[in-house]
Amino acid sequence: MLSSDNKRIAQNAGMLYVRMLFLLFTTLYTSRVILNSLGVVDYGIQNVVAGIITLFSFLNASMSTATQRYLTFTLGTGDQEELKRIFSTSFIIHIGIALFLWAIAESIGVWFVNHQLNVPPSRLEAANWIFQFSMLSMALTIVQVPFNALLIAHERMNIYAYMSIFEVLAKLFIAYAISWFHGDRLILYGFLLFIQTGISISIYVIYCSSNFEECRIRLHYCQRNLFKQITSFAGWNLFGSIAWIFKNQGGNIVLNLFFGPTVNAAYGIAFQVTNAIKNFVGNVQMAFNPQITKKYAENKQDQMIGLIFQSSKYSFLLLLFLSLPVFMQTDFILHLWLKQVPDYAVVFTQLVILEALVDTLSGPMITGLMATGKIKMYQIIVGSLLIIPLGISIVLLKLGFGATTLFWVSILFTCISIVARCLFGKLQFTLSVKRYMQLVIFRCAYVAIPSCLLTYFITISGLMGWPLFFVTGTCSSISILFFTYWLGLEQEERLAIQNLLIKFVLKRKHP
């Protein structure tokens, strides 16, 4: 890989990481304010209703992947005219998707909210309002996808970071606005989120139209053969998207049907915490993803595989560094963060963190597989592995198993999915499963196992409260850094770190 590519990845990752340092604390604080303002029941209603809207976005999810892939791939080939055609075609397709999903949501979605969800009768009207506002926000988000994809394809991570900061500050404002409101706060919350989404898409459109030549909507650019290519890719990706959405939001609905909105509040809290942590990792992978696709477009598969290995390992180790203290001290953190902690919130958070650690290994592999465009069999097999756990969980819940069953089954199949993706990587771009095990899985295990054991022994030492929290966080951080350097990194990676430290010291001595 060229040094310029390394520099670009490092710069983008750094920008996105700084962004997330700000977003993490702001998002978690905002969630606390919203939970306190809405209450456990209304917070649970909002979470499950928004989850239904996410279910209806299955078609958009598949098209988002297709749009991102084709824009990034074409940038790698350098064909500007083709880039114009792809953007215009993808925009028109997303307009159609927004209208189609709006129609489905207004019919099936409204019926489901009113006749199937476990919602207190006194809050049914509010649930309908939040559904309508969430649906409108979804439509705007769908239209925004080609503009987001264009920013990422051009690796303009600074703009993406600034917009994310704006959005999280807007949500913080919304949280405080509803806390001062004396009417129905749930309805107001949905309305203000819709307004915020509308402002965000306006900014994206203005920036992209002003800075990218290909961001011009022209009907004559929409060619039938290109339409078929993109929709064919999206069509095979559709099954996987449906499976992924049902895996996440289907579980939320299943918990509502079996246990009611209070458990949905716990589910929402668990994913708020985990998503805040995962977003750090997602930013590292986002910095790598365009380069992975471009290397495939340039027919540099060895470099692409190297990027997949690096991104997988670094993502896991970063997530471990961030999540291990949270996992070990979940109860303390949630009671510190929230005034009222819903039942199941602690154990749900721990299980979601565990699954996230396993799942983070798959992200770069998925990007590599998407880059090839050969996704038919991959989506059929891996998509099935994502849907099956929900069916198994429903059966087990009917048999009387507890709410955590859903998460344990999902973790098991997440592990199986990693194996399937490795095998597809071997078939589609000559990925060595043996080297993946040696350079990624084993290296991650060498760091995770001793770090977890050392941190666990601290938690049972007899310390409590703030002293335990401080010692646990310090021990986990030091142990992960130590084992990462000596056991998680290759010799070349250690040498690179040493050179960076030497340059830093010399610069400090001789500015």
C-alpha cells in the first residue's frame, strides 16, 4: 500500500475518532435527559415504534450498500462520466424507495402499531404520532443516502464529522426542549427529530452540490443498463439487509410482544451504550472501507486483503479497549448515568457488548465481499444465518426461557457467520483462512483473554464504588495496551510504533 494511502487512512481515522470522543459523552448524556423526560414507558414506546420504522427500511439498507459500492468503485477507476451516471441513477432509485416504503408504512405499519404492539391504551395516540414523524424522518434519510455515500467515497471525513457533531448537538437541544415542555413530550420529541432530519439533509445537499461535479441530477444520466446493474446488486443484497434489520429490530419487537414496553426501554439503553462505543470502531472501519474497495477496483487484491486484516484486528482491539471497563462495571455506570435503570438493562448491555466484540471482526470482510460484486450466494447463506436466531428465540421464549435467550442465540450465530464470511473471502478474493486466524483471530485472543482475566480478578477484590471503577478502568487499559504491543502486533507494526515515538520525542526536543 502506498504511503499516501496510509496517511489518508490515518488522517480520516483521526478526524473520525476526535468526532466520536465528543459524540460519545454528548449522546450518552442526551439519552439520560430523554429517558428522564419521557419516563420508562414512553421511552420504551419510542424505541419499539422507531424499531418498526427501521424494519420498513430494509429496501433502503440494501440500496445504501449498492450506492456506496458503485460510487467508491468508480472513483477507484477514475471514470468521471460513469460517476455522474451512477449518482443520478442512485438518487432517482432512492426517491422511488422512499415513496414505496412510505406507502407500506402507512398501511401495514399503522395496522401493526394499533393492533399488535403492546402499548398502554392511554398512549396509543402518542404512539401513532411518533410513528408518523419517524416515517417522515425515514423518507428524508433515504433521500440523503447518495449524498452521504458521495462524501465517504471522496473520503471527506471532516465534513461527515462536522455534520455528526451538528446532529448530536441538535438532539441535545431537543432533549432539553422536551424536558421544559408541559404537554405530550413524546409527540413533541418525534416532531423535533423530524425537523432536525430535514435540516441535516438540506446541508448535505447544498455541500455536495457545491463541491462535487458529479452531484448533478440529470434524467438523461439514468441509463437502463446501469439501473439494472445497481438494482441487481441491491436485489441480492436485499435479503441480507432484511435479515440484518430483522436481527436487530425484530428482536426488539419480539421482546415487546413477550415482556412489554419496559423491557424495550432496557433494550434501548443497552444499544445506546453499545452503539456509542461501537461508533468509535465504526469510524476506524469507515476510514479503511473506501481504500478496501478502491484497491479491489485497481486489481490490488494483496493490498486489499492486508487492509482487511489490519482493519479487523485494530477494530476489535479498539472496541475491547473501550468496552471492557464498561462490561465489568455496567451496573455502576448505568446507575451513575441514569436516575432510573430499567430492569434487564445491565445484563442486556453486557450481552450486546459481547456480541459487538465478535461482530466487529466481520465489518472489513463484508466491505471486501461487497467490493467484488459477487454477492448472490453470500447473501443467501449469511442472510439465513442472521434470520434463523430470531425464529429459534421465539420458540424458546414460548417454552418459557428468559429475555436474555434472544441475545445468547444471536451471539452463537454471529460466531458462525464469521466462519461463513471467511470461507466466502477464500472463494472470491483468495483470502487465506489460516493467515486470517493467525494474524487476526489469534492475535485478538492473545490480548483479550489475559486482559479479561486480570480485570475480572480486580472486580472480585473487595473494592466497591468509585475506587473499584477507577482501578478496573486503569487495569483494563494498561493490560490491553501491554498485551496489544507484545502479543497483538506483528514485528513490523511494533517497529512502526517505535519510529513514531522516536519522531515525536525528537520533534519535542528540536521543534
